[in-house]
Amino acid sequence: MRKKIDPVGAPEVIGPFSHGILAEGRVLYVSGQGPQDPVSKTFRLGDFEQEVRLTMDNVGRVLSGAGAGWEHVVRVGVYLARTSDFSEFNRIYSEYVREPFPARTTIICSLLAGISVEVDCVAVLPVSPEGPA
């Protein structure tokens, strides 16, 4: 269960995120993922859109491994190497997430191995009828 929290008096949200998300269920913490090719194990560098899509797909693989999907994500951490990539990231990110958008923080920072983007997240999965896994 995910419920958007949009308090009266809060500033208008200006991107694909929610002020808050109220969630109930089992919690999955996904470590930071980057544009690492799952077959060659090397980073694919250079084209920002390719890096973002590979990064988001890698997050999706971890989610899938727990029986989850982007619809279960309640919080996302985004780390970008360049401020100028913010709008392009939002455009691509919006293809992966849907309303109610996860809560999100974006940080501009230096990243390892020359990558341009890293993403981590927290997902909440419903409790199964048999109880928690």
C-alpha cells in the first residue's frame, strides 16, 4: 500500500516525486546501482541516457529479484555527477515511476569509476496472506 502525503501549505511539487509516501508491508532496501552491464560486469560510460536506462534497469532487476517492481518503490535516492543532467534524468525517470511518485532526493556529487548516475531506493511489498517472508 502506498499513499501520497501532500500536506496543506506545502510548496508545490515541481517534478516526478511526492512530498511523502505512507507505506505498509515488507521493506526492501536496494543498494546504489549504476550503469554496470550485467553480462560484462563493466560500466557503460559516455551516453547519459544509456547510463540512466541501464542504471534504472539494474534497480529493476533487484526489485524483481524480491518479487517487486517500481510500483512498490516509496523512496528513491538519485546521485548525479552534473547539475546539467537533472532535467534529462527526470524525463527518463518518469518512464519508470508512476503516481503516486516515490519520495525522492537528488544529490549532485562526484561518483566512482567516472559514472554519471547512481540510484538507490526503498520498496515496500505487501504482506502476503501467508505472512511476512
